Amino acid sequence: MLAGQREGYLAHLAVERGLSDNTLAAYRRDLARYESFLAGKGVESLGLVERAHVADFAQAIGTGADGGRALAPASASRVVVAVRGWHRFAVQEGWSGDDPSLQVKPRAVPKRLPKAIATAQVAAIMEAASQGDGVAPLRDRALLELVYATGARISEAVGLDVDDVSLEPGAESALLRGKGRKERVVPLGTFAAEALNAYLVRARSGFAAHGAGVPALFLNARGARLSRQSAWAILRVASERAGVSDVSPHTLRHSFATHLLSGGADVRVVQELLGHASVTTTQVYTLVTRDSLREAYVLAHPRARE
């Protein structure tokens, strides 16, 4: 019964809310853990769940007492949010008479500021990606330039097809497909456009010769679409060569947003470029630039310090 109710909810999320495959996979993992916990308590349907079950589960996932890996506060809060959504849906569908999760709140998580790296560090990573022989450096440079130029999520970047990129002079852009399959067109800067042109003219056909003619923009050595894991590895190697530590694909996205806001871009424009549904999500980046402004003020203003 629980498994069927879980799949019914996931189908609702996919069809009615249009969640991405990655988000749905995360929901499935979280709800399967909750389902396993309930089964251990002898609960076979959401209609039989009591508030104590939900509260005990929320406590257990933080310590691993349910038999799973102990989760950090942010991850535990995400799981509780998924559970609450499932119970709300159960009430709507008539599977449950009331919602036992109403009084179980996700744990408050301290707001963490996104990590951004300096523009000089970005440039060093791009140069490091170009090192080496063969066609791979051209692809690697193009991939990283595109991610930083557009603020793309790594899944959006590797999901691009050749036809999704325009290199027409004065109209260079990329069509990105974000969460909920929402599309947005993001401009490409000069560096990214030049790197992509070099890759398409001099390198992509070399990768494609080993495959079955897929339309993907970025290809691996077998001529198939480059995976997220491989893209991550490309960035990791380039960062290590450049001497820049603790960098992930999302770091380039954070840096894209932070550098735009620091340069005077409007937060609403950055919201559209990032594909955020709400400007509230984007406004966390303004905290980063605010800190930078305050630091500069304290260092430069004659009456800011003793």
C-alpha cells in the first residue's frame, strides 16, 4: 500500500508540478526511507500514520537511529519537507482523514552564503582547462566557459544539444532547460562564444566519429553525451591545475550570480538568468555582495574605524 501511495505522489509531482528527473529521484529516495521507517513500525498505509511516527522519523534521520545514514540539518529538513508534501497529498486524495505531519516542522537551518571565487581564479581555471593535447582541452574549455558565462546548472550544460546554441555574431546565446523543464535563453559572452566555436569547428567531430551521431553539444570519448559526473571531473582537474581548491560546478554558478550583482546587475535580471522561480532565492547572493561592500567601506572610509 505505501509503495503504491508513494508512486502515486511521485507521478503527481512529475505530471502536475513538472519536477525534474533529478528532483524526483531525490524525492523517491527520501520517501523510500520514510516508507521503510513506517514499515518497521507496522504501518502499512498513510491513513494509519500518527503524529508521533512523523516526529520520531524526523528525529531519527538526524542521528541515523532509523538505520540509515545520519543526515546534516539541511538534508534532514529536506526529507521532512518531502514527507509533509506526501501527507498533504494523501489527504487530498482521500487516503488519509487528517495530516499527522502538520505540527512537525523542518529543522531551522542557518542560512549559508553561496561560495564564489574571484574572477582571477575563474580565469586561471579556464586556462588550466585548455592544457593538454588532442581535442579534449577544447571541449573542456568550452564546457567551463559556458557554465560560467550562463550560470547554468551542470545538468543544464550537459543537456544542451548543438541546436540549442547560437553563435550568430551579436546574438550569441544558449537555450537552457531548467527545473520543471522551464526554458530560458541566456546570452553568451565573448570568451564562451569563442571557446564554443573552437570546439565545434575543431573538436566535436573528433568525438562524434566514435559514436552514433547524437545531437548532444558536449560529447565524451565514445561519442555519447557527456555525463554530469564527467563534467564534474573536468572541473576538478582544471581547478587542481590552477591551484584553486574546493570548487564544484555550482561554484561557477554562484560566481556567475555574485559577479553580476557586484557589477551592478539588477537582482530581477539575475533571477531570470539563473532560472529561479522566486526572486527570494536569488536575493541570497545580495548578502554576499553586501558583505563585500561593507568590507571595502570599513577599509576605505576614514571614519569607519578607530
